[in-house]
Amino acid sequence: MNLYHLKLNNVNRIFFLLLLFNLSNTSILSQTNSTNIKTIVIDPGHGGKDSGTLGTKRFKIYEKHVALAVSLKLGNYISEAFPDVKIIYTRDTDVFLELNERTEIANKSNADLFISIHCDGFTNPKPSGASVFVMGMSKLKANMDVAMRENSAIYLEDNYQQKYDGFDPKSAESYIVFSLMQNTYLNQSLKIAEEVESEFSTRANRKSRGVKQAPFYVISRTNMPSILVECGFLTNPKEEEFLHSDLGQDYIASAIFRAFRSYKQNIEMPPNAVNEKSNDLNNTLKKEVVELKTNKIKNDLSLLYKVQIGTFLRSMLNNPQFTDLKVEEEKINGTFKYFVNVGSSKKEADKLKIRLRDLGFNGAFIVAFLNGKQISTKEALNLQNKLKENE
């Protein structure tokens, strides 16, 4: 039997298992229909004999250590703020877990959300920044390296070929099965991913590499919204030191916590409450946006404030919720960012941000642009104060 037939047989067996998996998904969906978040599984990547990314190798602190530290901090933040939410860790010590064990823990506990924490790495020390992944095949070539690296933990498992029915993390043929999978929870996963990305780039002041799709095994087999967070590059010396520090780990964990809090508040809002707010505020908001666009401050040097309302993996321009707001779309690295233009008044931008959050855009935040280039809101305010002094 030649190699082609061997690979084809493997794909056929995996496809059969996929059908069984989808059937089990259907039964689970019928059992868990509540929108309230009661249980979260936090998954610190790697562990035990699987060190993950080794970083610059200047220290004996690796990806498995950072992932565990951030995960425990995240769980503590959530427990303190929401004592009724049950937190389950796939591991809370330095032990090795198989990839299928991690997903089984989440599925057997009927979790409402799965968050897998990792750190990135590369052969070049220059790349930096945090990424948030959801299960998907978009931009596969660009994201295949990181997926193969994280999935390669399978090689440390005994009898992995039998357990995963021929799945090979470094074989492109093995990923054919992922393209056949329908991610029932993609929209919810994108929502929490976008919240995390927003927190990283604004409140935590970290370089964000955006929301991406990739075929990670650990988030492909979960029966709930799932994301995989790459907290930063341990192969970047400066970022490695940040992620090793207690303060850096606090920054990352608190950013993910704030994202979770916004996500929880958003999905637990009763549908009738959302509709009432939308009906009451939508017409008023449209009028205010028009008024704000005509409200210019003299000598502003083309200084503009905008409210960013979301980052998505596909264009949302035809979505009625977006067309009513006359949003601006900006495509960056395969993601679509959406802004509502305010004008040069920070005060009016603050008001619009509150109204947009009332409409359900809980992650809305203010960004500033000077002559088309994004600057911090602090820089924008300082510039406007100087202009007033010179009047």
C-alpha cells in the first residue's frame, strides 16, 4: 500500500470520528441552552515534561511556568468578582496533560467557556505582541506555524498515533479534517476574543497582533466558546522579562479578566433589554453622530476622536447594526476594525462611547488620530490644551 492510500485512510477515519463528534455536539447543545456563564475552564498550556516555548534560554522559566502563573491569577480575579462562577483548571501544578484530556475536562464539566493560555515563540527575537485565536481555517498558511508548534505536544504522549487516529501535527494532510468542522460557537468565541484583543491594545498597553483563526487541536474539540491566548513572545528578550515578572503577569491576567467581564455582561443581558435599549437609543444616536461630525474645533490640526466598536474576522458593513451607525471600516492583517467618527471633542467622544456601550458594544473605546495617524488620547488632549494656551 503506498503513502497516498495510507494518508487517505487516515483522513477517512478522522472524518468518521468527526461525524460522531458532531452528533455528540448536537446532544450537548440541546442540554446546555442557558446564556448564563456558570462554569469556566482555564487551561494553562503545556506542563510537566512539556515545557513549551523555552524563550531566550537565559532563564529556567519557560512557557509552561508563565502560562500557569497567568492562569491562576486570571482564575483568582474571576472568583473574587463572580463568586458564583465555578473555575476549573485543567492543571494547577506543573504536570503533563494530554491534549485530549484538556478538552475532556471542559466537555465533561459542561463548561460555558474555555480559555487556553500560552506564550508565543519564534526563531527571530524581534517579533513581539499578544494574539488571540479562535478555531478556524482562515489565513491558514499564515497561522499554521503556531498551530503546528502548539499541537506538537501530542508527540510527548504515549501511543499518540492510535489515540488521535493518525493525526500528525506536522502533516498538512492531517489538517484536512479541520476544514470540515463547523464551529458552532465561532460567533461567541469571536466576541470574547475581540474583548481580549481590545483590552491588550488599550488598557494593558500591549502590542496586539489581532484576533486570528488557526486549527489548534485543544480548541477544536470543545463543546463551548473557546479561545487560545498567546500572551507574548518569550523569544523576545524584553517581552520575556515582562512576562516573567509578577507585574507583567498581572497585566495580562487582568486584561483577560476585564474582557471576560464585558463578555459575561453582554451575553447575559436579556434579549428584551437589548431590544428596548436599541429601540430607545438608535434614532437619538444617529442624530448625535451627525451633529458631532459638524462640531469642529478651530486649529485642531486634523485631530479627530473616534470610538472603536469592534474587531472582526469578516466585514460587517452589511450588518444592520453597523449600517445604522455609519461606521468606518479599516482592514488590518486580515481583521476588520470599525470606528464611529466623532470629531475633535473628547467630551463628545466620551458621551458617544457610553451610548454605544448602552447599545450593546460593551468593548467600545476611544482612539485619537492626528493627520490620519493614530496617537494616544493623552497626546491628543495635551495637544489641544497647548492650542488653547496659544489662542
